[in-house]
Amino acid sequence: MKIAAVFLVSASIGILYRIPRTLVVYASLVGVAAWLIMYYTMIAGATVVLADFLASIAVGIMAEILARSLKKPATIFIIPGFIPLVPGSDAYTTMLYMVKGQYVSGVSMGMQTMLTASAIAFGIFVSSAMFKLVINYKTESSWQNVDKS
Amino acid sequence: MKISLEEMVSLGGLAGEIMLKNGAETYRIEETMDHITKACGALKVESFVIPTGVFLTVTDQAGRSLTAMRRVRMRTINLDRIAKVNELSRRLVDQRIEYTNALAILQYISRERTGFSLMPTMLASGTIGGGTAILQNAVFFEIVAAFLAAMLVRYIAHVVSRLQGAQFAFEFLGGMAVAFCGALLHQIWPDLSPDAVIIGGIMPLVPGVAITNAIRDVIAGDLLSSLSRGLEAVLTSAAVAMGVVIVLAFYGW
């Protein structure tokens, strides 16, 4: 049930941001895989921040691989991938605390929301940057082979 | 066929303008303009892109150079067009299409109505809301309410984007509308909680493209674009939060 919900959410994000129709299914599968990683790492006892970090690293890796193999911009797969990870309920709870005047709970919840959001951003950053390094390393070593021959 | 300098600049500038208008990363726009103009026979290309404009200087074989600047005011999100321009530049580099065809295709891309019309995007937006509500363990009527609230957000986006102008107005109004739906549901059926409705409703307002582009611009080293896009993401989130908070404050009072 929840997996179907995540799939539909990712697919709808894809439609909303007008990604090419043929790629909607791939992008949604990235979203489902990321959400499953987050869900099971949280069941295994990880905090929300760590779980979202791991899941968004997976989003970045899957998106870069799909982008390279299908020759399309990686953004198309990243956005539907990470939207199901966004801490919407934490953000809402923060607002609720702030409105009720419970500032201590509000600040602590807000901190958690911000850390989770940063973890998602940093996870995508890490995986994309690593991917770029690997690609550059490959092209560089192929140049060295050209020099030798 | 020899392609004149003016034609190279206009082709590259149009490609860059389309990509920037539809939300591409900075380095992708610069690379695409470089590739397109070089494929047309330019000797040297300098391109510079910021989130509000495109600059392009092309030098041809004879040593003459020409600069074009395209100012971009309205920005939307249409990843389909970016993928199409990307594909076009690949074909141009591989010499699989001619200049005249390329220009015609670019003009077609910039004008065609791609993607989906209002009703399907409203349904998609509603599905985001309803799906997120399911993930929050909501009961059936809350899911339905979240679906309707998210659909309303999309409709507001449609109306506000026609009026054009004020930035972040749509996010603010969307947040207010969602919170109002949640409060209304709670008022009519006190058993149902407004939480899942509001969480689901604000999900379509998450600035996904701004966040992703900010990160990818940092990696590529485009500090100017990444900072402004990061700020755009923060301001968008703040606008949504303010919209929700104002309604909740009045409801609590």
C-alpha cells in the first residue's frame, strides 16, 4: 500500500515538473527504491537524518547511472527520487509548535527538520560529486593510455 | 554550407534561453551553447549564464566576434524541453542535422505546449497530496481531503501564473489554502485531524528543482547561480510556511 503510494507520488512529481513521458516510470522507481532504503534503515534503528542521508546518496547514484545510460539530464531522476524523503510532517509539526507558543519543542523540531533537509541535499551532493570524480578519473586514465601508445 | 556569425549566435542564444527558462543547471546551459556554436563552425566561444540571463560571445574562423545577451524574466519548470534541447545539441555535434533544421526545431520546442494540460497536472498534484497522506497513516477521508487540497494548490498555481509578476505569491497563497482546507475539515468533522491534509497539501509546493539545481551548481563550481538558487529554495519554503502558520494562528485563536 505504502509502496504504491510512493510510486504514485514520484510519478505525479514527474508529471508536475513535465519530465519526458517515457521516463516517468524510471524516475518513480528511483523514488520507491529511495523510500524503501529510508524506511528499512529507520526500522533498523537509524535516526531520520542518517536514514535520509543514505537514501539520498542512493538517489544520486541511481540518477547518475540512469542519466548516463539513457543520455538524459540527471535532474529528471533526482527530483522525483528525493521528494518522498522530504520531511514534510516534521516541518508541519514545527509550525504547529511555534503557533502554539511551545518554542522549545518548536526549535528542537525545527532543528531536526533543517538537519534532515541538509542531509538530503548533502547526500545528493556527495553521490554526484563522487560520480563526477570517478568519470574524470576514467577519462584521465584513458588519456594516459593514449600517451603511452 | 557556411553558417554566418549572426546565425551561430542566434542559435546558441535561443538554445540557452530555452534551457534557462525551463530550469536547467548553469553548467549544462553553458556547455550546450558551447557545443552548439562549435558544431556550427565557431572558433572560440565564451558563455556566461546566471539565473536571470544568458551571455554569449562567439568568434568565427575569420577572427570576428559577436556578443549576444538574452534576459530571462519568466522562469517555469519543464524538464521535457531541457531534455529535447540536450538531444538536439548532441545531434548537431554528431552532424546528424543541418543548421536550418536545428533553428526550426528550437523554435518549435520553445513554442510547443509540452507535457500535460491543467486537469492532468491537477490530478497529479492531488495524487502527491493523497499519497503523502497515506504515508502519514491517514484515514480514508483525510486522504480524500489531502487530495482535494493539493488539487486546489495546483489550481491556484494556474491562476497566479496567468497574472504573472509577484514572486513567491503562489507559494504563500498555496500554503494558506492548504491550511484553510485542513482547518475546515477539522471544523466539520472534529474526529479527523488536519495534520495529514496539511502535510500532503504542502508537498507539491516543495521547491524540488531549485534545491537540485543549487546542489548541482555547487558541484560544478557556479557559485553565483548556486547561491541564488539556494536562496530561492529557502524563500519558497519560508513563503509556504508563513502561509500555513498564519491560517493556523487564526484558527487556534
